[in-house]
Amino acid sequence: MSAMTEHQPDLATAPTFSEVERSVINRLQTGLPMVHAPYAAVAGELGLTEQELLHTLQDLLDRRILTRFGPMFHAGEMGGGLSLAAMRIPAEEFETVTQQVNRFNEVAHNYRREHELNMWFVVATENPDDIARVIARIESATGYPVYNMPKEEEFHVHLHFPV
């Protein structure tokens, strides 16, 4: 998995979307159908060709309107480990530490927060016992403690941001 630091959007420079971009973004937030050709199926729903849909998606990625598009796997249900983690990083070192943390394949969804614990990310591993090992490696690489916050209860929010 890869991750990147997410920053709050600057509303003064918020992008405008064509109707095709808007329909693609809104539809793909709800997932892909489990069929042989999922992009062709979604394109048909939207009145597009599969190539138009793929071109639109790639253009949104190239322009950094979307920073990631890909499957979300539930590591815990596949026998792996999954935990939320946070760090307290001085502002002047935040970008450097972000790069160090994001080098770990097990790190995803790394976000900057306006909080005393200002870096939050997810650690996902093939084996639940590996969470502690990865956290120890991150601490060693960065020189900062990682606060491990394993899930106690799961909630399904089904977050959707219509554009």
C-alpha cells in the first residue's frame, strides 16, 4: 500500500468539474460491480464508453484531483492485522517524517491533523503480530514514538462526498 500526506483543500482554488468528471467521481465512490468488466459496466451506467471512463479517471489522477484510486482490502478479515496509529511530530520536521513513515509498505491513509497528535495513519499487515514489529521499525526510523490504537469496535460509515 502507498500513502501520502493529505492536506485540507484550499476552497479558493477548489477545482471545477465537467459533467462527465462529476458523474465519474460520484459513481466510483460507491464501488465497482463484481463483474468480469467492471469499468465497462460503470461506463454503460453513465452513458460513456469504457475508454472515456478510463481516460477521465486517469486524467483526474494525473491532475492530482484524485490522489489514489484502488481497492480497499479489509486486512483483518483476510487474516492480517490492522491498526490506527498516531504520532506527535514538530511542524518543522513533519514533511521529513511523513516521507520516512510513507516508505513503509504497511502504511496507508497518512493524514496531517490539527491536534497534539498531528500525524495519523493506518498500519496493515499480513499477520496481526506484525503490527508491533512495523510500529517499532517506524519508531526506529523516525526517532518518534508511535501511539498504537487498535480497533475495539468497527463502524461502517459508507462515506460519500457528492461533487
